[in-house]
Amino acid sequence: MSEALNCKIGQSCFVSGNEAVARAVWEAGANVAGAYPGTPSTEIIEYLSQYPDIYTEWSINEKVSMEVAIGASLAGSRAFCAMKHVGMNVASDAFMTQTLAGVVGGLVIAVADDVGLSSSQNEQDSRYWGRFAHLPILEPSDSQETYEMIKKAFDISEQFDTPVIVRLTTRICHVKTRLTIKNDRIEKPATGFVKDVARWVMTPIAAGKRLPLMFARDEKFKQFSETTELNKIENTANKQLGFIVSGSAYMNVKELYDEYPIFKLGFSYPLPIEKIKKFAKLVDKLIVAEEVEDLVETELKAAGIKNIYGKDILPKMGELNATALKPAINKLLGKKDKLADIKINQVFPRPPTMCVACPHLGPYFALAHMKNINITGDIGCYTLGAGDPWQAMDTCVSMGASMGVALGMDKGRGKMDEKKAVVAVIGDSTFLHMGMQGLLDITYNKGNVTVLLLDNRAVGMTGGQTNPGMGKDLHNEDTIRVDFVKLCEALGVKKQRIRKINPYELPTVMKVLREETKIHEPSVIITDQPCVLVDAYDALEPLTVIDEDCTGCGNCLDTGCPAIFVTRRETVTKPTGKQKELAFVRIDEAICTGCKLCTKPCAPDCIVPVE
Ligand code: SF4
Ligand code: SF4
Ligand code: SF4
């Protein structure tokens, strides 16, 4: 439970940016909020769901959560949706139209960029959306500002008849800082939907009429940006340098360089160009410190400001922390970079791995042992199948892309791939998010693709959130449960080509995979065991290895279960003269859940229940 939930007016709590967002959305009187889980923004809706008087949901994807928020806004409610940066790509179809149509109830979108790529496939900069969609971008630097800006964003949304983006980053979302509570919830009852076809039915004629209004709105934003207290100058006497900075980079600049003037951008699009021009004249060298693209720098240079330094001295990717800022600024100042002399000892790298007894281990063991196969992958824990020991994923592009990429590989195959099977691997949540349409495309276009649908009854990667495949909603209340067999059948897969299997039954997994990949038509293999981290998972008694019977074959290690560890390695020479590496193993009984997967490839049957 979030500390902010029960914090009274005037009290302080120590909360993450995500908790601050939730508290602020509730205080602002929003009536509806939706999201699809995605690091680093997942917890926003989880926290918000704990507050009373607001409808919250896990939507099946970001586009739907955006549309739910749009609908609520049109009904006259304040509305909110949250997503990670790549989620905005999914939601943008609806969003790019709604920026033209405008809002009724305030509509705020929190977009969380994964600066530093902690858990994402790219590092795209969501500030672009402001430029693209002609709407304001607000950028807080800590939990207090996040709280203030979310509430301000609702006011701006209603004042200017526009959706507003509050751009967060991983650092803001996850780092806990002090938050002082200023208000209770302000009730904002829905004003009711007012039919207005010319506005809400965005035909070309209607859009043509809205475009001039959108451009006029741009001018109002520019004026607002020049005067708002969200853009502020922190002046100092030393004018050798000056910084223009926003988001979490502000905290780093403030900590390292508070002897120099700082222009803190809170309302970072449109830029307060005139205010910045005056600021630029105050300082000798103006450093634009922005995560991650050079948007502000480019626009300021285009506005004729000359004394600017930015991505020519600062890193073009990752966070602008002390390690990134100091060498660049020292060089600019002609100072010796003390950091350069410090030898940084890297901790031993620990690659991510799947959990002990994860239901994906069996299918990946099987895929890794198949020959003549191209495997298109998707986004989820199972993306780790690309790594060791399986190396059983060949592509991963975006949510649901395993389907279309597989069909493309099938249709575009050349002689080299003629005999290869194409397998698309996708999890249940990703399938419901954006994969279903791809499967329909496969069946509609008679693709020769086998889909391996890993139904673990949760959004495993982000912490086991519910989805329509679980029969539970965000509030853990009973709801419909998608029947994947029926769904795949409805999407055009023949009944006999849909096989449901237990992923721990390795011989069956391997047999069914071989059978379905030999048949030249769409097929779906559904695994049906839960993620070990959800309530539905039942752990069994742990297993152990009979040391003296272990031959060191290492087959059990190929499952990738982290409970199995090597105790000693040996190299032996076989009668043929070939050398063979042996790995003798044990099982960490404290974490083994007794799934028995590793017993299947163990020829001497030396993996047995603990006595
Ligand atoms: S969270 Fe669940 S699905 Fe993800 S690796 Fe762990 S057990 Fe597997
Ligand atoms: S039985 Fe084997 S595969 Fe299953 S959790 Fe234990 S060690 Fe891992
Ligand atoms: S599969 Fe069996 S014999 Fe081979 S290393 Fe594992 S425990 Fe030992």
C-alpha cells in the first residue's frame, strides 16, 4: 500500500514518483483511469486502484486505455491513463486524433520513458509527442513536483482544451523522495456527454475545421510557457556556465553545479524561447542537459541562440548522472577530470534469467533442441529465451510482433529457409495486447506458422498483474476468463491444430512441437501452467540429486532452471578420442519447487524427492 494513500494534508511521506502520480490523479478529482502494465509506469494504476471514488482498470493495451480515458473525458469526467514510452506508440492512433478534437473533462497522460534501458527495447524520447501532436509536455524532477504537475496538468488540459502529457522517466517513477500532501480529493462530477457530431466525429471535414484551432492553441501554449512558474530561473553570481535542464537530470545538475545559474524547464514544450534567450545572455556558456534526444538544444539553436553546448559534449544516450555530466563539464571548463583517474570496479555481471520452475523453461528446452527452425519472439519474461542456455529466439521487435514477423518470414522465405519451420513465441498477455490481430492475419493469409502461446495466466514480466486470461480484474475481482482455445478457433485456426499441453511434460512438449511444425498450416500450441509468482501456482516438495549417480551429463542444466548449480566440472576423453566436458550438479532445495522438469532429461534418474 502506498504511504501517500493515508497521508493527511500537511503531512509528509516518502514515496516514489508513481505513488505521487496516483495520489495527485485522485486529488485532482479524476473519475476514470486506465493503463496496461509496463516498466517503469506499472505501479501507477496499482496504487491508484487503492483510492476510493475513482474507476481504475487494466486495459488490454495502451490504445484501449487511451480510448477509455478519451471516452471518460467526453462524458465530462477528468480522466487519466499511464503507459511506458513504447506504449505511446500503440496509443498514438487515438491520441493523434484527440489532440485535434480536444477534451471536455481534463485528460492527462503519464508517459514514462525508460532512460537507461532498464527494461525496454528502445530509449525513445516521449517529448517528441508534444511536437508531433501539438500539446504541452510537463516534466517533473521528483515526487513532490510530480504530484504538483499532475494536478496542474488537469487544469491546463481544461484551460486549453487539450490532452496533456506528463513525461516521467524511470528515475522519477521509482526513486522515493519526500512528498508533502497539500489537498484532499476535489470532487469533479461528470458534466455529461454533449452530442456534437462536428467535433466528436472526426471526419476529414471536421478535422479540417479543427486544425486552425489547434494551431491557434499552439500560440496560447507558447505564451503560457513564457509566464508559467513551471519554468523558472535559479540565478547565481557565477555566470561562467548556465544550464537548461528538466526532469531527473535537474537533480544531478543541481547537486553538482549549484554555483551556476539554472533554467529549470517544468513546462518543457513549447519552450519559453524569449525567456531562455534572456537567460542565455546572462551566461558565457549555456549547457542544455536533456535526456535523451537533443530536442531543446536544436530548437534553441534554431531560435538563434549561439553559446549553446549540448549533445556535442554530453552523452547521446542514458541518464545524465554525475558520471555522464562531470567529464563533459570539466572538459568544457578546462579542468582535470578526476573521475578519469578512478578505476571503476564493475560488479560481476549477473545476466537476467527466468525464475526457478518457470513454466517457460520446458518449451524453451524443447525449442533449443529443434533443428531447422526460425523462432520469432515477443515481449515478456520469455524474451530471455534468446539467451543462455536456450538461445531459442531469433527476433523480438515489439508487442505482438512475433505473429506478423513470423508470417513475413514464411511468405518471404528463400531457398535457404525452404525446409525451416517458423515458430512464433508469445505470452498470454502480449497475445491479448496485440498478438490476436497477428494470428488472424496468419490464418487469413494461410500462413505456415506454428504459434507457441505461453499462457502463464499473468503479466509475468511486470510482477504478475492480472489480465483477461486470468478471470480476475485489477481489483482481483472475478470477471470473464478468455478461453484461448476458443479464441484461436474463432481467429481461424482449425480445431485439430490447437493443442493444449503441460509445459513441464517435456516429452509431450517436444512431440507436439515436432508434429505441428511439420504440418503446413497455422497451428497453435498453448501451454497452460501459471507463472510461479502468482497465487494459482502450487509448489511441490523439492527435489535433490543423488551425487553418486550423477554422470555429469549436464542435460538438466539445459532446462535453465536457476535452482540447479554446478558443483564440479571435469574433462574426460571418450573411447573415440574426443574430449567431453562434464558438469556435476546439485539442486538448491530451498528454492526448488519440485516441478520435475529437470527429471525428464536425466537418464540415470538421479533427481529424486528430498527424503
Ligand atoms: S515471473 Fe513468472 S513468467 Fe516470468 S520468469 Fe518468473 S515464473 Fe516465469
Ligand atoms: S524440479 Fe528441477 S526444474 Fe523444477 S524447480 Fe526443482 S530444480 Fe528446477
Ligand atoms: S541430468 Fe542427471 S545425470 Fe545429468 S547432470 Fe543432471 S543430475 Fe546429473
